[in-house]
Amino acid sequence: MKPEKESVVWCQDHVAFRVSDMDAALRFYEETIGLKRVSCQTDEAHHERFAFLELDGGNLELLQCLDESNRPKPYTKPVVEPPYCPHLALKTDDIESVIEKLRERGVAIVKGPLEIPNQVRWLYVADPDNNVIEFVQWVGTGISGAM
């Protein structure tokens, strides 16, 4: 008889995005997206600046790489292209309201809104460093209903 495998359920702590300009990234996530800053600091020993923004179920970490003199390192933005991975998915109960707010704040929608009828609606945007954010609204008995 085989021994039972132990099942482990992990709790998400954070997701991280690299950014080229911490101040610009914080303005985008706080003022445009509406996230709350938890902390922001520079780790001179490891040559990085990092900030945490509060999300339900884990946080978003923004990381800016610094050179040996603790000045920002040059950064080449990733290309934003299908399938838009990796991305951070933010759940909403009203995707139309999200679309309206994004447009009011000058955020271009990369793709969407997309829909699987009676299941899900979603769209993609990119932050100033081309990190992709998905806004998703579950409207039926989709994957979210099982969670």
C-alpha cells in the first residue's frame, strides 16, 4: 500500500513587477489603479528599491534595480503581446466601471473587453513599464465559482 501524499495549500504572499522609475510606478498604482501603499524603501546592501502595495490575498511588490552606487539601472521594458503573460489579475464586480475609470485616467486598454458569455469578462492594460494587469469579472459559474 502506497503512503498517502501530503497535500499542501499555499497562501500567496506577493507578486512582483520590475519597474524603471519607482516614483512613477507608485503614482500609477496608487493614483490610477487605486492601490494602497504598505511600504517603500531602498535596500542599499542588495542594490534595490522596493515597495509593497496592498491586495486582498497577497501584495504587489514593485522592484527597481540599482547599480553599485545605488542609482537606478537602465531597464528595457518587455514587449506587451499575446498571451499577455505574465500578468496580475485583479477581480472586480463591475468591469464597466473599471473601463470608465481607466479611460478617464488616460489608461489605454491593451486588449478587451473580452467575454465568454455567462462566465467571464476581462481586459488587459499595461503599467508604465509594460507590466500587464488583467481586470476580470466573473459573471457566471466559472473558475472563480469553485474557489
